Amino acid sequence: MAILPDHSLNAFSGQARKGRPRQLDLTEDQKKELAALYLATNATRTSGSMTLAWSIFCVNHPDLGWDASARASKHKLPACAVEVMRHARPLVGYHRGGERKLRQAAYAPGLLRRNLDGSLLRAGQRASWDDATINFGVCVPWPWRGSGDKCAEKYGVRLGRFQLLACHDDATSFIPAYSYIIRYEQTYRGEDVAGAMIRTCRDVGIFDAFVLEGGVWKSDRVQRLLDGLGIRHIDAKGRPQCKLVENFFNRLWSVLSLVPGQVGRYQAENKAMSEKYVACRQGRQDPRGIFPTLAEALEAIDWAINYLNTHPVESREYGKWVPAERWEADLKERPMRQVSADFSWLQAPAIVRRKVVKGTLRATVPGPLGVPQRWHFTAPWLWQHEGQALMLHFDPLGEWPLQAVVTVPGSVKVLGQVTCSNPVSLGGSGEDYGKQIRQIMRTEYRLLTSTGKTGRESTLRAVNGQTTVAQGVKVRDGEASADTPPESGGTPARVRRYQLQDPLDKAAGRDSRITAPQPATPATRDDFAALRRRARQAEHSATLNF
């Protein structure tokens, strides 16, 4: 109390600083030279050698009077030197790998949930998107034959680790929706990304900005969608640490590790299960009973995401909060923009630019059989745009009569709808039938709410057209599905538990009749004996011919 008569730190003003003075002080040029020496020394993958850099620096500057031999340890460095080299350490990647490494290494904690002015983000303001390959195999019913999949030919299911497209709200870490893309190649395309985005904006709301990386996420299809909905694109190409959805995936893999059939989180580290996965993919072992079915996998993903949505998140920069509670509170205070018009044409599988010739728009795109087909679209108002280039949006697997939306190139202005005037005509012959099978695609879309209620939409695009089953999700005409009427406030109603009977089995069965599947019957000893007998006969005949 004698030192602080006014009970404040003002009593220290004007007094000399106490404590031991620094042993050395470096000039600005000397600091730059020391930092350059530190970056040149290659001690580890992410750092240089402070001891070596300081030793060489002292040899070049004997006027400093630093005698390392007089010290108890050569690693005992002055504070000014340690500060210089610590500040230079983040530039090690740039020094060795150039600008690309600088983008990967640059990270400032506490900025990804803030605006440029320093204020915190609100729910619905910015979302980051990314894809992920789940860590366990999934058995998908695959009655179609002729694709070359040995597992599907023998057991009627295709085993794969398909793609999960997740929308992550950067302000709250809440996941409002996700899509599970099932394709033959275990990949996803621009139309899948556009479909996931348009469904999320339709059911949740329009975000102000999306954080996206390169590749498919920067395709023309996605850019047209963002321009049409007025969503700003924040480029994160080459900077995965700038997408908060990566942090969510790290937590998601830990929760999903409880699901059976795990092949490993880091490059198939689970050796035993990875070998079973390869054996099942090659048709040497039945995957059913080892890996979860599609219904079981979707149920596990729903449970894991809902678990993360309703459990607290702790951060040194932002404190502690529950994503679902903060998401709900922010949207009540400031609701998101809603899709006021039907923008479903933005996710059409076929989007081409064609010139109006004789009041007709002609396009050649792959059709239901996987081979190029000619489509002629006409409308009375097309004569007004004779000779102009217009954008044609349509779905080759849509219901007949086939409708298409025509827009002005470079904008989202819709001119009107046109109707396909010609019957389906093949544009080629002798095409590999397996190409058609590889075009089969299935999408499982999930809408998640803060109350734990889930809506789902399943879409199967195959040789017989497109089949869509929606529950608790708005359908194309803007109304709710008949199974689950919506509650007040636009929140989807609780849907029934995913049944063991797949709702799209009927559509798959129609396709299987078209493709004439071969029943998978277990081999017997007589079958193997017949195979060996035929092999001996073939070998004997070849010897006689020789």
C-alpha cells in the first residue's frame, strides 16, 4: 500500500525499470542476417537450428563479444537472438517450398470465425464445404450386371467408400445438411455439388458466402449456382487450414470410429479389415455381415453428426458453446435469406449453350442408355430469339414429356420453358453396355435441425429414369411430402425410422429386369469339378491342334 498510494499502477510511472538488463541488442540489419542464417539451416522438416545459426553469426560478428565457450551450454542463447529466430520459424516452409508452402503454413488462430472488422460471425453468414471419404466400407444394393464389379456380379451388392459432402456453418460449427453421393467410381461431380448446395439453400436458407477449394468446387456449374443465388465465393484453394469444415471432419472421424468395418483413419492403417475390404471388392469374400449396409451407414452418420451438433465445442479463442443452441439463437435474431424462386434448373445434369436455329434448340448429350442422344426443344417464343446463343438446362433422365429451362448466357434471367419434340433416338451403336451401368448414381441427402429432427431425400438415377423419395423435406413444388407434414415455423417434422426395406428397391428391380441380371448362386463341388473338366478338355484340344 506504501508503493501504491492511489491503489493503481500509475504509481509506477516515471520510475526506472527494474530487473536484469539484456546481454545483447541487435540492429535491424543484424536481425535480418540472423533470420536468414536460421532459415538456411535445415534441422527438421519445420524448423532450422538456432544454435548453429547463432554460432555462425557470432563468428561473422566478433565485435559482439559473445564467447560461447564461457557459457555453461552452447545452447544457452541471448533473448534477442531467440526472439528473432522464433519470428522467422513460420517462414521455413516458404523458404523451402515457395509461395505454395507459405499458404499451407500460414495460420493465425482466432480469425476464421470473425469478419474482417474483427466482429464475430453469425449463424448463416458463412459456410465452408468439402468432401470426405468415410473410413468404413458400405454395402449398396447393386442388381445391375455388366459393369465389371466382381463383388456385385457375385453377391448383388457394391462395396465402396463413397463421398460425403458436408455444409459447415463457420460461426457455430453446426451441420445443417449433408449429401452422400454413391457413384460407380466412388467420386462426385459438379452436378452433385450443385445439387447439394441448392437443396441446402432450399431447406435451410441462403448463406452470404461459401468457403470452397479448387477442382469441382470451382467448376462453371457451381459458379453459375453461386451467382444465381447471390452467394460470395471465398477461395481456399491450397489452404485446407482455412476451411473450418476440416476441423469438423477430424472430430467426425473420432465419433464414427465406433462403426464396424473401419479400415483405418490414416491410409488404411487397420491391416486386418483393410485386407477384408480388398478381398470383398475383388469378389473373394461376401461383404454382407462384415461391412454395414447403406441404411445402417446413413443411420450412423446421422447419429454422429447430431452428436457433434448437440455437444459443446471448446475453444481458447472463442470460449464454449453448443452448436445447435447457438445456431437456433442466431437465426431467431437474424433469419437467413430464402430462395424466392425455383432455382432447381441450376442443378440440371445437362447444361449446354446452343444457338436457336429455325425456332429449335438442339443438343446431343448422354441419355438413359449412357450413349449420346439427340434432343430437340421447341417453343413458340423461341422464334423471337432466332440466331441467338442461349443456355439450355434439362435432365436427360427426367419424366416425359421432357421439359427444359432456357436462360440468357452469363446471367440467371430465365426466358421460359421448352419441350422436347422428338422421341428418344440413339446417336450411336455398339457402345459398351458397361458404360451405362457406370452412369448410375444415387444421392442420399439429409436435412438436420437443432432439435434433432431429420428430413431425408433419396434420389436414384438409373436406366429407367429418375426416382426420388422425400420425407420431411420440401419437394419440387414447394410443399411438404405427404408422409410427414411440416410443423409450424418451417421446421421439418420427425420422420419415420429408416426401414430395413430400401424405398428405392422397386426402381432398382425394374432396372435389374432391363439389364437381365444373373442370379448369384453359391458354387458347389460339382461346379468346381465341371470347371476343372472343361479346363482339361480345352488344354487337350489345344495340344492336338498344335
